[in-house]
Amino acid sequence: MILKEIANRRSVREFKDEPVSEEAIADIIRAGQFAPTAMSSHAVNFIVIQKQEIKEAIFKIIGQEFIRRAPVLIIPAIDTGKSILPVQDLSVATENMFLQATALGLGSVWKNLTDQWAKKVKTLLNIPNNFLIINILPFGRPAKPPVPHGDADFDIRKIHYENW
Amino acid sequence: MILKEIANRRSVREFKDEPVSEEAIADIIRAGQFAPTAMSSHAVNFIVIQKQEIKEAIFKIIGQEFIRRAPVLIIPAIDTGKSILPVQDLSVATENMFLQATALGLGSVWKNLTDQWAKKVKTLLNIPNNFLIINILPFGRPAKPPVPHGDADFDIRKIHYENW
């Protein structure tokens, strides 16, 4: 059996106008903190944004309607002085957050940040220079339920046995 | 509630001498394929290694006892001509594989590859030049059950509201 949340997790860019509970936010971040980190550095921090004025300020930098419409934005940030694989650590934390959100009936999407956007967002939010951010994650109840992954998305041609 | 597999997933480096079923291997890879990929490139491939002689050859390159003792090794490989965020795509696929393995009572660990090791492993396994590999994942039943993550691993000091 495939883990249900893995199949159900799809990118969601439109959200219902419903708040996300503080408990749900804590569970999503807990999932991110329970992700493996290189050499167990656990150097990932999380910025939680719910104020509309800050969402609007980020929207002005990177665009994307869901940035100002999602009930909550979370930005994982990693201390590059502590992590030896910062991009990997942020990526696996992000996936855990996606899966926990899915388990709670919420959706999200990886909004990737260019270096230029990341720099501006860091300045806006006062994120220390030694922290790296690579994405912004909007969370909310999906406007319409996404279609889960199914057998059609499983491609056995991409599996190689023993060697290529 | 936190997703059970996220809390139960811990790095496992010692495995029981028990085979991993083909069905379990397929489920782990399915989980990897259902991971999000940048621009939905789905450019991740998977090399499954069960032959002892190939494990021994990889062990000669990178060391680590679990490389030759794990029942199965899986190496995710990504087409860098198709993915715009290859390290991120490989990382989230890896985490999905870890979680699916956990759901099946199996364990794994992210064995990171230096550029030098990756080059040698690619040559050994005949992996095309345009594919990137960043890690090797051993899978098997844990020699002893790992301790799940709990509240002590949840650090609220790493959560920042609205800005840093």
C-alpha cells in the first residue's frame, strides 16, 4: 500500500477563504522539524506569516495571486553556518510539511524563489544573512479537491535493475 | 495529529538479514515518483541494486558497512536536461521513499555522495552523463526499532511569527 498522503499530495494554488488553525500550523512545522537533516544539524527555522500587509509586501516582490490569498505562508530558512547540505535539508523539510498539510486536509505548493527574490524577502522579513531561503509555502484548504496520484503516474520505465 | 510515519522515520544504518519484497521496492519507488518535481518534469529515475557483487563494488568506492549489508540499495538519478531544480527534486523524492519505507516497517538513511564518489558510481553503473546522483539509499528491516521523534524534538524557538 502506498502511503495515502503521498498519493493525495498535489500542488494547490487556490485556497478557500478559511483560516488555518494554530494547531494545524504547529503540526505542519513539527513535521518539518522531524525531517532528516545532514549530520543532524536541525538548522531549519520557520517564519509563519498571517498578516495581510506582509503577504501583500511579499506579493509585490514575487507576484502570484496565492501569496496574498492563502490563509498562511510559511518560509523555511536554514542556518548555512550549521548545515552542510542546506538545499537538501530545506527540501526534505518542505516535503514533510506538504504531507502533514495533506493529512490535515490542507494544500500547498512549492513557490520557488530566485536569488533576487530571496534577497528581497530576507530584507523585508529581517532574516539574518547567514540563513538561506529557497521557497515560500502557502497553506490553506484547497478551493477544489485535487486529484490524487494513481497508477497512471507510476512509470516503470524509470526503474533500472542493477545498472542503467 | 502528526503523520505517524514522519515521527517514526529515523536514520537506520543496521539491517536484519531479511530480503525486501519486490512489492515493497515498487511501493517505495512509487512514493518517490509521486513526489512533486519542479515544473512537473518527473525526471527522476531509480536504480535498484540487489546483487551482492554490485553492492561490494560500491562499497569499495564509498565505504560504509551498510552499503554491502543492506538487502537493497536504491539510487535516485535525475535528468539534468529536464529538471530545473535537480537537487531539490531528488531530495523530496528521497524523503517520500523514506516515509513509504517507514510505513512498511523498513528503514533507510541518506548516504550522501561527494562529487568524486558520484562520478565513480555513475561509471560503475553506466548512468548517463546527463543524470545527477546525490545519494545512495539502503533499505531493509531495522536491526533494532528506532526511537520515534517526540515532543522533545519540537523546538518552538525556531518558529518566528510575521518576521524574524
